[in-house]
Amino acid sequence: MDTKRILAELRTERDRLDKAILALEAFNSTGRRKAGPAPRATSSRRGRMSAAARRKLSRLLKQRWAQGKMKPKAA
């Protein structure tokens, strides 16, 4: 058996496990994040739009429709 090859495989496996451990720690942490890969952004982490912002956006989109900028494309 080639001990160098075995050691290389074990090191790559260790690195893979370290990354998995860091990802789980970052996912489960409630305080400061530990160094490691950034967790995925989910919809639960996104900010919510206030009622005033929704009204403003609605007003602006209605204006765009009225100006003809958002006409549906003909097929």
C-alpha cells in the first residue's frame, strides 16, 4: 500500500469534514458567526417591506403602467 496516497486521501477527507462542521456551526449559531463559508440567504432572513413602502411601490408601478412602459409584449 502506498502510504503517501492514503495520507493524501485522509487529509482531503479531513478537510471536507472540517468544512461540513464549519457550515453546521454557522447554520446553528445564534450569536457571532465563526469563520467559514457564508450561509445561504433565505427568505426568513430578508427584510420585510413596510406598509408605506408597499404603497409607494404600488403607486410607482401604476404610474409606469399608465405611461406605457410596462406594456405586455406581443407574441
